[in-house]
Amino acid sequence: METMKNRRGNQPLIFTINCNKSSGGGKVMTSLAEFARNKGFRVYTASPGERNEKPSQNHLIVTSHWQKALNWRISKLVGNDCCIPFAQTGKLLRFIERENPSLVHIHGLHGFYVDYIKLVEFLEDRKIPVVWTQHDCWSFTGKCPHYSDIKCYKWKDECNNCPQLKNYPASAVFDKTREMYLSKKKSFSSLTNCVYVPVSKWLENEMKQSFLKGKDIRLISNGVDTSVFRPMNSGVAERYGIHNKKIILGVAASWSARKGLEDFFRLNRRIDKKKAVIVLIGVNDSLASRCKEERIIPISRTADREELAQWYSKCDVFFNPSVEETFGLVTVEAMACGSPIVGYDATATTEVLEDTPNYCVKPHDLDAVEEAMKQIFSLGKDKFSVLNRKKVLKNYDVDKQYMKYINLYHSLIDR
């Protein structure tokens, strides 16, 4: 079959893959792909299908939504997140073989949609250059994308007897973490033409203590669109009748204990409701009822970046109580909009807030959180806005960060 490369000349083809295309690493994948197209590359994206998703140009659905759901159940039953039907992975490998990309960019392989061991072995066998952006810690642990909250560091030697067995990717009974760890170690360490890209200094340091130490590791932080996320006048608070109160804002793609949800409820019981209010964005229906009972303003997840930027601009303080941030995109978005920040001195939040006037306090210390917020309310947003945006423009502007990938693509393809 005539390949895309043959049909369109010598324009380099990038094949990029992630476990979704709508949040987190998926958003990075799709926006970076568009940026690369504008820089002269042809780019195919790939991910498992989402509910009722239809085929689209330049995108490959690796595994259907229902097949992914079945894979998840199989994985949970047997305790191994690589139990994926070979037919789905075979489809992916045949596509890569046919299109013969100049480079493959991996964003995320966990998520019950591909046999990642077979994929990595295939890429190594074909000597295809690989860029692998690390959005979490999954690639060098037995199974866990995050481990900081429980302070488990078995991955430095060998995972076993996992204390997070019931967490994603969950196992109902069997602990196969040692088996998965050794399988990953053998497979991922074998890649000889791969650049591993952590999105923060913190993640880079963790990787250098894992079995990936000694590999080609190059830091490229995530970026935000500073033309969208900018200080602006906003009337969003008026819609909720809270324009005369101090607004404490929290944002997450989905709220969980890992994202610090309970600390928001604990904080809410301490604040003066006549003077301040907590607004949470990213709230699902089941959580919304609890928020309303405790007089927290719940807002469902929004894909409207302009609306999100309005909330960042309107809030009096942005609070990120997560202790497991491999980057902290919402914190950087808030800083770009001039929001004062209170975050925890843990994982990547620490480096995002360093060299700024923001407050980085001991995790779960709500006395320190309250005191920091009082200081912010007393000083006013102007003391934070200019310096916060200045750091984002210098370190996290999306065009600057994406150009680092473009230069990396060129260097690997030329090599």
C-alpha cells in the first residue's frame, strides 16, 4: 500500500500516541501536534477511542471505548495492566509499519489500550527514534503513576507487595507488581534511540534514581498559552452572587483525595463564610451535592479556556493542595492570569513557586494555609500578579516549550 510518506514527499512524519486526547497529556499531545504541523511536520496522533467518537483525519483510534473498558476489567481481575488483546496492538503496529514515521512521540502508554511491551520492542527492532514525554511516574514503577503521598520508594530497587494495589491501575486480588516492574525494566531500558522527557525538575530527579538512570533524559516543562491565560476583567463571580466576597479557587480535571479534595473541605470549615467563599472547578454530579451542602460553589469541568482564565483572573487566591504534582499545570495557568498562589511544599509545586512571592507551605498544614491567605488578602493581588506572570512568560510559555520539541525532533531525525 502506498504510504503517506510516499504520497507527500520528504516532509518528516511524526507519530504520537497517548492514553487519551482530551485531558492532561492528551491535550499536550494534540496541541503539540498542531504546533509541529505549523512548523513543517506531518503528524498523526493516536489514542484509545472515547465514547461515541467518530474517526477523524490524522488521528488513529487504537482501541475502541468498549474494548478499553473490557481490558480494564481483565487487568483488574488478573492484576496485570499489560493484558491487552493482541489484535488491537497488532493494528497499531501494522499502521506504524505501513506509514514508516520519521519519529514516534510517546506521551502515555498506561490506560488499558495497548500492549506497551510489544510496542516498545517493535520500535527498538525497527530502530525508530523515540521521544517519550513523562507526564507521571508510571514508566519506572511496577504500576503506580504516583507514590509521593504514601512515600513508597520500592521502585528504586524493585517493586513488590504494593501498598496501593487497589489504586489505579487496580488489582482485585493478585499483586503482580514485581512481575510488571521487571518486565518494564527489561523493555524500557532496552530502548537505544530514545530521549526521555520529564516535565519538571522534580520528575527528572526521580527518574535519575530509577532504572532509567543513565538514559538520555532531557527536561522540557509543560507550557501554557499566555495569550489565553492572562489577567483580564471578569464578571464570572456576579453570576453566582459572590462578587462581594474573597474567592478561594481550586481547579482539577477530576477531584480526588490525591488532588487534595479533603483539605478544601477542612479549609471551608475554618473560613468566615460572610467574607470568603471556595469555588471548585472540575466537580462531577456526585461531588456537587456535597459541595452545596457545605456552601462551596461547585462548577463542572469546562473545556472553555477563556472562562477558566476569567476565574483565575477573578479569584483572590488560588489554592493547590495536591502533594502529587509532576508539573502542576493549573497552578501555572493561574500564575499566568496573575493569581496569588498557596501550594504545598511537595513534588513539582515547589519548583513552580520558587522565586515568586507566593506561599509554599507544609502539606496539610491548614494553619499555615490560613495565615498565607490572610497575608495575601492584606497585601492585595498587585503584589503577586506581575511577578507571577513574568515567571510564566520566562519559563512556561507554550511556544517556547514546544519549540524545544521541534528542535529535538530535528536533531533525532537528522541523527
